[in-house]
Amino acid sequence: MAADPWIPRASRREALRDGFRAYGLIVAMWMRSTMAYRASFAMTALGNFTVTAFDFVTIMLMFSQVDALGGYALPEVAFLYGTSATAFGLADLMLGSMDRLGRRVRDGTLDTLLLRPVPVLAQVAADRFALRRVGRVLQGLLVLGYALLTVDIDWTPVRVLMLPMMLLSGAAIFAAVFVAGAAFQFWAQDASQVQNSFTYGGTTLLQYPPTVFAKDLVRGVTFLVPLAFVNWLPALYILGREDPLGLPDVVAFLPPVVAVLCCVPAGLMWRLGLRAYRSTGS
């Protein structure tokens, strides 16, 4: 959440700390509720794992007919898939409930969250925390593990460090998209599918090589909605591939900066949306 300039810095830090604490408490509550039915959790997590695994099965079926996709072999595409799926899975696990905000705005149940002495963003993000989504993260990590075992990479200390940086920064970028998409619903009230087109649609896009898409689309997800910094740009550096837009190698190291630049306006947009909320009028 973006900070107001007239609030003392110590107060902002305290509010941020309280928000994370509230988020943790709400998540813990939902996790206890989930684990009360362990067999149900195991089956839903397995189902989530299986459903998301079909995305990679589709890619494998493609490679049963071709040797390369956009000039990339299966291990390289698996690397793109694993990094994209893992980064998105982490963001979806933490903030996947944000798409319910439009429903709360329409039926007025957001009012109950405003009455509590807890940041609204923390409440909305942790609402109905779905631990089953860990299946998506696990599936992405398994594909990434397969890619790391089979892909031919000239590993250096820099490339090794870039891998966790890519996953964490990518998760933060997706998290910013989740928050911005939820904030947009304060005005649109029914825009969850618009949000999903950038989140679920974005991760599907990034699972394939940039060379299979038109350059205008690649430019759009690089300079307009910077999803390319989730995995495309750093992955191209790790794989030793040229960027289709001819960008310098230094852009591969910018995902943390881009993540911050995405989170700040997302926080500002959230504050504006929350201030514009006027309940249902009923």
C-alpha cells in the first residue's frame, strides 16, 4: 500500500508491520480450517496439481511432432514454463483471493472489512486463503527441476543467483498485477476476467518462447505491462539466447527494479480505489 506523504515514517512502518501481521493471522486461521479436513485438502491440492500439469502435457504433445518451438528445444521451453508457473504460483497462493473484490463491492460485504481495525488490503488478500494452490507451485518447481537437469546452460555464479531473483521478482510483479486488477474493480465492479487476462493469461504467455509471438506483442509485455521481466528477459540471459527486441544484456538484471516500480503504482491505485468506494447505497 502506498504511503501518504503527511504520515510520519515511523507510523508508516508500524502500519506496514500491522498489515503483514494481520495477513499472517488471517492466513493461519484459514490454514487451520483447511487442515481440519486433511483428506479433502490432499485431494484438492492433488486436483490443482493435476489440472495445471495438463498445460505442460500440452507442450510435450507439441514436441512429439516438432523438434523445436520458435527455435527452442523442449528443455528450454520447460525452463520458461517452470519459472513462469512457479513465480505465478507464489503470487496466486498469496494473493489469489483478490479477484473476489468485485463481488464484495457489488454486494456491499466490503463494508464489514472497513469496520475492522485491520488494513483492508491484508484482509482481502488473505480472505479464504486457499492452501490447495500450493499444488501449482509444486508443479512449476517439478518442471523447473526437470529443465535444470536437462537444459544445456553454462552456469556461472551470476546465472545461479539470477534464478531465485527471477522467481521472487516475478512473483512480486504478478502480485502487483493482482493488486492493480483488484483496485480496478472498485470502479468496474465486475472486472475479474480483465484481471485474469493479465494474471492467468500472462503466465500462459510467458510459458512459451518470445520468438513465437509478434514483436509488437513482445514490446507490449516489455514496455507497457512488463510481464517479460518475470522470466523472458532474465531467462534469455541464463540460456544464452538473444533478445528478439535487441535489448542489451543489462535488462536481464532489472526484474527487482521493475517489481518495485510495479508495486508502487499498484499500491497507489489501491488507495485511490478504496477512497473512491461508496458502498452499494442500499
